[in-house]
Amino acid sequence: MTLTSASKAPPRTRGDGPPFLMALPALLLFALFALVPMAIVVYLSFTRWDGLGAPSWTGFDNWRTALTSDVTRHALWLTVKLMVVSWVVQTPLSLLLGVFVAGKQRYRALLAVFYFVPLLISTAAIAVIFKNLLDPNFGLGAVLDLPLLNQNWLGDPELAFYAVVFVISWQFLPFHTLLYQAGARQIPASLYEAAAIDGAGRLKQFWHITLPQLRYTIVTSSTLMTVGSLTYFDLVFVLTGGGPGYATRILPLDMYITGFQSNEMGLASAISVVLVLAGLVLSLALVRFSGFSRMRSQQAGM
Amino acid sequence: MATRIPTRIMVTAGAAALVLTVSACGSSGRTSGGGSGDGTLAWALTQGSEATFRASATEWNKAHPDTKINYQYFQNDPYKQKLRTAVGAGNGPVLFENWGGGALADYVEAGKVADLTPDLDKNPEWKNRIFPSVLKSATVDGKVYGVPVNGVQPVVIYYNKELFQKAGAEPPKTWDDLLALVKKFKAEGIAPLSMGGASKWPDLMWLEYLVDRVGGPETFANIAAGKKGAWSDPAVLEAAEMIKQLVDAGGFAKGFTSVSADTGQAEAQLYTGKAAMILQGSWAYGTMATGSPKFVSAGKLGWTGFPAVEGGKGDASNIVGNTANFFSVSAQASAKEKKTAVSYLKDGVYNDTYIDNLLKNGDVPPVKDLDAKLKASANADWTTYVYNLTRDAKNFQLSWDQALSPALGNELLTRLDQLFLGEISPQEFAAAMDTAAAK
């Protein structure tokens, strides 16, 4: 994108790559199933519609409501909080786990299999499992009689949010661990050998070789994580339904409840447009500032 | 370079839009015309009374080969959206099961439901055998838009007789009795009341009963009519205050706000002896009979009506709950289809075998003069109790979240949840609801 990177990149000629025609089928499907419905949603956001009858034009009413309502604002704030907290929790954990299971030892391969399990369970099942495990009367804490575990996890507005973050992290750690594992295995062993000869310890090797070499994996994983938590819905819906009170009512959930439980399709459409825009801005910003578009091989001269 | 930015925008937008719009445009309607078999199409729910509907359709179609009824069954939660989409698009069935109240009123307002009043008036014996208090839930502006098809579901207090005996306690007759019981059971280390607070709607049963007992049915009538400031009525404030009092006194089991009502764990607290009482709809009897058949068959399960409030305006015989599920007839149906639907509702529903099937399932239909049938049914003491409770009730209030519009009902559930959590005061609750109702 910037001038320096453009001048360094290998020159591209016009005829480079497959012809545009090959992208056409995908583009058509994309237009039909994504752009057209999105245009309809934008139209609906200016109407009042309960799903029955015909939508009636209301101008900017829904937008005024969506942008000034405490509930939606709170939902937006929760979404941002969820995004940040999930990233802070998941990134270091999955990075360390990924680097750990990248090792060739047998026991690590075995552990990797166990770490992988949550990825195989459907989201709804995970939510139901944790709902039962966290139950204050018949859950894990109550059965094992551990006061520390026996909290009102999903019923206390303060705790519920972090319980949700925990379950989401439990579900997605394996996926990001997998990314980091693959990334770590790509790092040439010769780099470590050279560092060892120069007298670098394990910590120094991690800090000066592993981490910089994983830079693009971190970008990829973080992009998936943040954009994913922006639109995350199913697990929270089954686990808490947005409760207690409004404590876990994140924006996608707010949209669903407004549209499909309260039957205010117009208002829900306005919220969903906000979501699309937020997702767009976020991905663009991440790509822009992380240097994703400038990604090049890090093994020049190897 | 310039060509790459739009692609990126489109890819990201696509990812986000797909997630959103797939859910927004899902569940297309099934066309009622071709391909759905012959006969008049009826949509009903899988759980609950499905067996009764199936038997009834078989019986009806055998006797009326020219005017057949063709049932299709759907699961509860997806059904609400499916019905809305199908009816909205003009593809709805002739007969459809619904819950009456505010959601039905939406359909009526959109001109999608046929008025059944003339047909009921023409056949007084049909109209008169149904409890008027139940028919009221499907009445909009004095016109009847649906008739009940299954059992009544009033809300009562269940209690663990064993725990009551041990504590030497009597079931509560008044609000003060209840508060005394809370103290008594707490002192013994037993949770006085269990509740599935995470589902929010069990919270509502407390507010419904207390507002009725304090202010009488008029208080909610004003709310339902959308009168300005109806939520700030002193009766609502006092009821909210009483809820706060009960929560603060530790009336509910520890962690009740994270117990879901759908998993049967609140009922399990009662039959495992962890909690002494629970306020729940009549379906909880079935939940407990399945969860612990021994507990119920040994007669350890007790039940009683909601306690009276001294000095309150509401009659202690008043009940709240789900009056029944209803069948409504589509306004878009042809004259012939409508005729079939009405004659089925009149003669096919609530006939002798139909009622027997309902009772076999533990459903108590809101139909007059059933005493003899009830005595012969299984769980006769329970079904008789429910029947008499419903028959003798001066007022049977439909659950507020059903009676109000879905938008207001949703707001009510969440604000009430906040009240139970102590996040907002009774005054804030009333103010928030007045604001929401004014929208």
C-alpha cells in the first residue's frame, strides 16, 4: 500500500494471474446472497416492519433509536469489551500452547490431540454442557463442594460476562493453537542452531526468533479473533440469552432479540447495518496497520 | 493497487453480511396450495398435544372424507418465526395453533385472522361449553379470533410435603405466611423457593400474581390498554417493592438467576429436598412426575394457590398463567376451507374422545361439566384441582409476556430480571416500563 513497499515488491504485469472471468461465478453468487440481501436490510432499516403486513417508511426513526438507545449503546460497548478481553486472554495462551505442541516430542503430540477436542464439539453442545457444569445447585462446584468453583457464574451480572469469555476461549483456543503450531513448525531449525551457538538461552530464542517469526500468524489469528467476536452469537445465545439483565447482550444478540423476538425488523436492520460497518472498518484497520498487505517471506537470504 | 481495496471490502462485507442476512432471510414459508396433500391445512406444535391432534385428525378424516383436515407439526421456537413469515407472505395455513394475546392481536391488526364471533354466536352450545375466562385471551376488541384446543396451564405453588412436615409448617395462605416460611426454612438451611430465574419468565409469575392481589385485574387491564403511566400505578410499585422484599429476605435459592427453567433443575431442587417451594405453571407437575416418579406417586408433592395479600383489591381465587393454546382461522382461506375449519373446530375439537386423549396426557381442557371424566382419569386429584381452580377463578390472566406486544413483553422480562438482580429499584423499573410502553 505504501510507496516503499510498492517499490520493493516484485513488479506485476497486467496479464499476471488468472483471468477475471474465473472470478465471475463466485462474484455472482456473492452478489446474489450477500449484496442483494444487504441492500434489502439497508432499505428495511428505514422502515417499520413487524414481519407481517407491508413495511412502512419511517425515515431515520430507527437510526435515531438505535444510536441513542441505552440498550444498543451498552451492547456496542459489551461487544468491544468482549473483543478486547477475548483477544487478551486467547492470544498469549494459544501462542504458548501452539509453540509448545509444535515440538516433536511424543507426549506433546498426545496433548495436542486433547487440546483439539473442543473444536470438534458443536457450539450449541458446548453451551449446554457449560450451562450444566456452571449450575449453582447441580454443577461442578456444587458436586465437588469447591467453594471457589461454586459461584453464581451465569446469574451474576459481573461474573456472567467473564464466564462467557472463558467458554468462548475454551472453544476457540484449539483453533488458534493450531495456527500457531503450524506457524512455529515453519520456522527453520537453522535459526535456533545459530542462536544456540551464539549462546542464546531458551527464553531469548523464544523472544528473538519464535515471536518475530510468528508475526504474521499473530496478525492472522488476531484478525480472525476480533472479527469473529464482533459477530459472535450462538454460544452466548444458548448460554445466557443475553442475561442476566443486559449483562451479556452483545450487539449481534441485541439485533436478534430486537428482530426475531420483539419483531421490530426495521430497528434490527439498523443495528445489523451498524454491525456490518463496524466489521468492515475493523478488518480494514487491522489489515492496514498490521502490514498484512505487505506480507512477504521472512526467509530472504536463508 | 486500487483494484485491491474494493475486493477486500467486498470480502469482509461478504463475511459479515452472510452471517447477518442468512439469519434475516431464513425460514421461507411452505406454500399451502400444491404439494401439501389434500384437505384443509392445519399447523400445530410437536410437543404437548400432538398425540391428541393426530388421533383427532384420523377420526375426523374417516368420518368426513370430503372435508379432510391435514395437520403439519412444528417445533415450538422455530414455529413462531415460520408462522410469521408464512402468514406475512400470504402462504399461511388455514388453521394455525397460537397462544392468543398480543401476538395474535398483531395478526388481527394485519388483517390475517378471520373473526369467529358470528360462527360462535350461531352455535351457542359450542360457545357456552368453553370457559369464558379462557376465550378472553383470544378476544380482540370484543371479537373472538381463536378457540382453545388443549389444556389450561395455571400457575400454582408446589411444595415439598416432607420438608413442610419436618419443619412443622403449613402451606402459605397469605403473603405474611410466605415471608414467615422464608425465615423458617432459611434457618433450617433449606432454600425457601427455587426458581429458574435465568429464563426470566418465571420472574414474571411473581409480578403478575402480586399486581393482581394488590391492585386487582384492572391494574393490568390499564397496562394492556396502553394507558399513559399505567406502569407507575401504586399497585405495580407495591408489587415490585414486595418482590424486592422477598429477594432481599433470601427467599430464592442461592444462584437462582443462573438456573434455567428449561432444564428442569428448579423443579429438581424441590424434589431433591434442596428447596421447599416453587411457583410454576401446571406443566411443572409433568416435569416432576418424569424427573422423580417416586416423589410424586408417594404423595410428597403438595400444591396450593398463590397466597392472598391482606388489604389488596384482588380476589384470592384469581389466577395467572397460560390460558390455553388456540386455533385461529386464516382470513385468506377460501369460503370452503373456512367452512371446513369451523366445522372441525366445532365438532372435531373437544369432543368425547378428544377430551379423553387430552386427559390421558395430563391436559385439563377448559370445558364445562367435566367432573365425572376427571374423577376417572389418572392423577385425578391433580387434574381435579387444576380444573376447579380454573373454573372457580374470578379472573384468569394470560401471562403478560403473551398478552402484551412481543416488543414490550421482551423489555418487561429483561427489566424485571434487573429488578430481581437488584440492579434497578422498583421506581426505576416502573419508569423504564412506562418509557418502553410509550414507544
